[in-house]
Amino acid sequence: MPPKRSPLKIPALQALLVQAGALLPCAALAVAADAAGVGLTLLHAALLQGVLAAALSWKLGLARWWLPIQLLFPLALLAGLALRLPPWLAGLAFLVLLGWYWSTYRTQVPYYPSNRHVWQAVLAQLPQGRALRVIDIGSGLGGFTLHLATARAESEITGIELAPVPWLVSRLRAALTGSRARFVRGDYEQLNFADYDLVFAYLSPAAMPALWRKAQREMRPGTLLASYEFEIPVANGVKTILTTEGGPPLYIREI
């Protein structure tokens, strides 16, 4: 099991605290501006709040995708109030996003879709002439898993996804196309990598060290660990493949 960590280390909570912390200096500046006879509009205040929150997020070392979120959040809130959107709409949006991203706040693995060039490159690295067991961890909408299940019909191709909405979509895609691909909902930390000939991952930089430690503990000699875009944290023995010109590399390590 992954080690427990303080809730204050969770990026989503850090981002929320940053927004809350940015309120005080913004309020102080608004009071000072008002005392000087220069009134701030709500739009100015929201923009200032967003800029300050984004700057603090950058200073704290939050992942780069938090910066536009922090910048735009106060403006989006202001726009929602100005448009007088019904409260249930915000609740619906929250439920949809919760189902899509689920435990991203904990795992630091947002939704990253791979592409057909990557799937074909991984397929070319697989041993021929025998049935294989392949697992796609964080399988998203199931594109990679469905592609391999078609190309290697003799093999057992499985995708595992923690977020319920992408998992459900992938299950529906498999059912509608008659694919032999199998999709399970769960945390890949609960898997035993020794059961697979190939482990494919498109996660995030934050997840790679723990993934490599798990692979070292569990994967059998001669099996393959593949990671798209995010490098496997080991210096030697990793094959790097550029699947598209100027695109991120595919890393493959034989255990």
C-alpha cells in the first residue's frame, strides 16, 4: 500500500487554501484603494484574486495545470453570479467532474488520453507467437485497451480505471463493439503486476516513482513496463521511442 501522507500535502487542498489565503491581501488592497479614492470593481477584485492565487500556487510548486485553474476560478465564480445561474447547475457540474476525475486530488493523475501512434508503437514491442496478459493502468476511455484487444485477439487485454465515468464509458464501448477487452474499476495499487506480461501507464510525473517501485517488487523477469510521456525513473535499460515527430516519448523497460 502507498504510504499515508498529511492532508496538507494533497494538491487540491493546497489549491483551496491558496485561494482562501489570497482573499486577505486582496481585501486589504481593496480597503487601501477605497481609502485612496480609487474603488475596485468586482471584476478587478476577481482578477487580482486569480493572479495572486496563481502566483502563490507557482511559488508552492503545484503542478502547472493548477495555475490556469487558480487564475480563472474567481472569474468563473463571478461570471456565474452575474449570469444568475441556478444553484443546481453548480451541483450537477460538480457531480460530473467528480465522476470524471474522482480521486485525482489524491493520486495526482489527471485524465491523459494517449493516441493511436502510441498504441501501435507498444503493439510493435510485444512478443509474437504466444498469448499475453496486458494491463493498462488508468485506462480512461479505453482506447488503448480496445485497440490491443482487436490486434492481439489471442491475448487477455485488461484496463483498470478508478474514476467511475471513464470506466463506464469504456465498458459501454467494449459492449457496443463486441470487444474482448476487459475493464475493471479499481486502484492499480491493488493489482499484482506479476500476473502481466506488459504493464502500460500514462499517469503523471508524481506517480512514476511509486509505479517503478511496485514494478521492481512484483514484475517477472522478461516482462515489459511501458510509460508514455512520463519517464520511468531508472537510468539504464530504458528504450525511448518517439511515436510522433515533436511529440512526447514512449519509454519501455524490460524487467
